[in-house]
Amino acid sequence: MKINVMTDILEANDRIAAVNRQLFDSHKNLVLNLMSSPGAGKTMLLEKTAQALRGKLRLGVIVGDVETARDKERLEKYDLPVVQLNTGSACHLDANMIASALPHVDLTNIDVLVIENVGNLVCPAEFRVGEDFKIMILSVTEGDEKPLKYPLMFRESSLLLINKIDLLKYTNFNLDEAKANARKVNPNIEIVDISCVTGEGISDWAAWLSGCYKRKFGTNSLA
Amino acid sequence: MKINVMTDILEANDRIAAVNRQLFDSHKNLVLNLMSSPGAGKTMLLEKTAQALRGKLRLGVIVGDVETARDKERLEKYDLPVVQLNTGSACHLDANMIASALPHVDLTNIDVLVIENVGNLVCPAEFRVGEDFKIMILSVTEGDEKPLKYPLMFRESSLLLINKIDLLKYTNFNLDEAKANARKVNPNIEIVDISCVTGEGISDWAAWLSGCYKRKFGTNSLA
């Protein structure tokens, strides 16, 4: 008898993710699973997103961290519903962790729910949590070869945000090369260059979000 | 009956790590397990280290990546013995992976063996591979709060290299705060500021390495 532990774990996870997804759909939530390396700018992106969506779509966040509630505290300043999940030692969020957080999230007052995953370019990409889309950030200080070295996350993501482009001139990061590498592992990936410091590209990202919401629900909730 | 899968895995790992360690000791190898987020500068540090140790200590590298042999190719230009391990989907190196690589490493011609772990600020810190010391890199573009958010790696590391300090002036990274945070989770951690671009701090890091070698073996092999 052969026990495929990993296969069993992922199948069990997918079943719970499907239940989460049904709940999200019934509440008209667009749900994004946001992934990146530590320090690529996930929380700062959400700060900018809260401002960009104000009066248009109601943002909510579930934020996963190994420890601390710092990201929650940062985001609550923007009057968002934010739930912090501490994973202890787990290096990613899974569907069951999200299910356990949902009783603490008022889904009826959220249009776009972003699940900010643990900072990790490997493991989070393996686990569905009930999202409509996986999206990811790569910052220019990490290097343009990362799509080839960590292909799964780039393969699984619908959108790649290339962040910190204000620092581009101080690095040897080749933007064209990074995009070519990302498209090599995922020809369908959409790519938006952003800087959360200068605000460049944030309106393009907000437009991408609104477009996804409109395609899923046929309307902008506050329009 | 309760099955502690994780405990069993770590105990089995530690037994293999102890065997690796005996082999390293018998070959007079100082062995370092080098960890960081993706893109923090592990490979570039090793490029600089190869130059700094030339004529003093013989460097060898085992490099772990999810995919590609790019890091190996970069390092081989420095006439080092380099073995590439591809983990496929695994997000860290463990003792068994290192054991499987050792038949391909000529330990008799190495003084300092650096095991470059997969870029990941969480999982690698859980698994001993037979090293004398765990060491880590935090780059200033990642943020000064990282020791609090990802404490295990900082707790397990003997040395923290704070890299990319040439970019310090373009970020809101607070160097004193980062060090205070690191010492909060690990009061004994040693810290060296470096820039692999400008070369700042590389001689301090090389001196740290030589000091460790001398304390372990009472001599510098090429002295």
C-alpha cells in the first residue's frame, strides 16, 4: 500500500477551498490570493488599493503571517475590515485556515476580498483557498530570473505586479527579461508595472480589479 | 494513537544531519547553511566570498534551487567546486538531500562548505543539514520588521548579514530598528552590514568566516 500524503492533503484542501468559494460567490465577493516573497510589498499594495478603490468597491483583507499583527494594524488605518491569521510555523495559508477565519469576516459588506498570503515564493502557490484568482508581486530588487527559479507561483498566477520600479535604476534588474521569463512559464500571465511609493501603475491595477469584478458580477456594486 | 508526523520527520532529519556532520568533521570542513528570502543576494555573496577567500581558505558550494542550474553556472566561473540540487517542489533543503549530494562533492579539497538553501524565509530554518552554523541574509529592500514576522530563521542563525546597504538611502529601512528587532528574537546573533555591489563589509564577513574556521580547527589550512 502506497500512501500519497501530499496528494491526499491537496485533495482535502481543494474540497474545503470549493466550499469557501461557494460562500464567497453567494456573497458576491471577488476573491484574490495575493502572494510574493517577504518584503515585496503586499501590505503596501493593499494600503494603496484601499485608497484607489474608495467609493468604488469595498475592500476586505485576510492577512496571513507567521507571527505578529503588524500588517493588520497597518491596514486598519484605512477603515477596512481586516482579519489577521497567524500561522505559527506554517509557511503558507491553506483552505482550512481561511475557513476558520471566515466567521470573523463580514462578507456581506465586502466586494473585493484579498487574502494576503505568507511571504514565500514557493509553498503558497500549491494551496487553493477558494480564490477566483491567484495574483503575485515580484519586486525589482529580487532579480529578473525569479520566474525561472520559482516557476510554480508564476504559472499559477493570473496577474503579475512588478513592484518597486522606482528602484529600477539602482539595480541590474532587466524589466524586459523579467517579463519574458514570466511569459516563458505562463504565456497567459498579465503584467502590470507598479510603484507603491510613487503611485505609478496603481490606477492600472485598480482597473484590472474593477474589470475582474465586473466580468464576474456584471456590475460595480457601488456604481 | 496520535501520529506526530512533523516530530517524526524532524527527528529522522536530525539523525541524517548528524551523520553528515560527522563526515564534514572528518574532512575538516567548516559547514554553513546559508538562508534568506528569494533575491536577498545569496549567490552574489558567494561570488564575493570566493574572491575574498582566494589563497586563504578553499570554498565549496552546494546550491539548492526549486529549478534551474543558474546559480551553479554563476559560481563555477570562480573555479569553485559547486553541486546543484534541484528540489522540484520542495521549499527547503533537508539532511537527506544533502546526504544524496555528498558523493558528488570532493570534501577533501574544501575548507569552507556553504550550503546555499532555497530562497525562503520560513521553512529552511526548521531543517538541520549537518552544518556548524546557520547564517542568513536580510536585504534592506525587504523591510526592518522581518525579524519579528519571521522569527525562527533569525533565532536559529548565528550570523545575520544585512545586505544591499548601498540601497539604504532609497528605502525607509531603519538599520538600528532592524538590528534591535533581530536581537529581540536572538540576543546572541552577530550582525554584519554588507553590500555585494560596493564590497562594503565583505572583508568583515570573510574575517568572521576565518575566525570560525580557526576556532574549529585551530589553524588556517593554507596559512
